Amino acid sequence: MKITVFTSNQPRHVSLIESLATIADEVYAIQECNTVFPGRIADFFIKSDVMQKYFSNVINAEREVFGNIKFTSKNVSQLVLKSGDLNMLDIQTLSPALKSDYYIVFGSCYIKGPLCDFLVANKAINIHMGTSPYYRGSSCNFWAMYDGNPELVGATIHMLSKGLDSGDMLFHAFPRAEVIDPFVIGMKAVKAAHDSLIEYISTGKINEFTPVKQEKKYEIRYTRNIDFTDVVAQKYLQNSPDPQFIKDKLESRDLKQFLNPYVG
């Protein structure tokens, strides 16, 4: 089996590549790279003292769940790009990676043009870190926590579409209920998304789900990167949810409102 994944370069992205490599004969990993020191270096997020403090928590949580950045396995072929360059490539450059059994998108840029057309036609699967249709856009699980809704921290695995995070849904994935740090819960949601997808691809169950359209009427927030400011980050740092509160909310989570929920 061959799998192609369009992703990034943080530990959580490398972890997905490595997990896919355990079930595939060959993995093609197209990685769009950002700084591994957000907040300290201006990149996708701004550089500031507040952002540095916020992302120090994110980095620690990510390392707790996924370890550090590392080299990939021998059965992984990598193409490393600067974030945003993917849509500027001639699709022929990617031709060796466009003959796979599965196509996964996780943390890449907004894919457009002929590549998007190809991936949609070949039933590419997108991992959206946020529970659609409730939270869509950028940093969705942060905003769920910011709104006091840790029960909506999770992932939506859906079909890739031309619209941003708007494809038909296959299932939702969530972290299990436990007394948990408010930064770690987001990374546990990522891990649940990875584990569920690996399980469902390896068993073939991924092909048994019936895609379901998203209903916009249930949307709570649609956020963009520019919405995540120093003021917002500082407010969250000062009012982070209590770990016991998070557990209580997760235990009261009504799984009936989600699609084929996986709790890992």
C-alpha cells in the first residue's frame, strides 16, 4: 500500500508520517515548513512576549504527546517546501506521489488549482483539528477552549473539498475524559485523530463510512489566523480552564451530536 500525505514539520506532523509508515509499504510526505519556535520567530504567528509564553506551553504539550522533531523511517520519501509554495508547483513535480492508494491532508496550506482537483477526484481525506461544523477555520480547538467548550475539542476527518474545511464528514475523533492540562488536551485530540485514521485505514473501515454534509446552521465560530492576537492569547493564559473542569465537561459530552465518534 502507498500513502501520500500533505502535511507540515512540527512533531505532530512528523508523528503522523511515522504512523502511516507503519501500515504502508511506501509513504510520500510533502511537508510545508514553518518555524519550530513559534512566538520566538515571526512566521505563521507573530513574534511577541505573549506569543512566546503561549507557545512555550503548546510546545511542551506537543513534546509530551509526540516527542521532539526527528528523522523519518526508511520507507518515507520526503519533499520539503516552504509553507505556501505547494500551490506554485507544477503538478508534474509531484507525479511520483500521485499514484497512491490513499491521500491524506493534515496541516498543509489551503490546496488549490489542479492539485486540489486531483485530490478531490481521488477522494483525499483531510484531518481538520476542530469539531465541524461547530468550529471551523484556524486554531479551532483553541477557540473551543477559549469559549469554555472543551467537550468540543476534537478532530473532524472529512473528504477534501475545494472549500476550506467544508468537505463531507466521515467521523469525529476526541480525547478521552481525564484530568488534563488545557494545552495537552489539544494534542491528545490530534493523537486521537491520528490513531483513528491509522486504525481505519489499516482495517479498511475508512471505506465503509458514508460521507455526511456539514450543516452551517450549527456553526459556533469561524476563525482566521488574524483573530488570534496578543490580547486573546494573554486573556487565555490568565483564564485557562481548570483540569478538573475539563474532565467534567468531557464526561458530560453528548456523543450523539457527533458523527461516528471515536474516543481515544
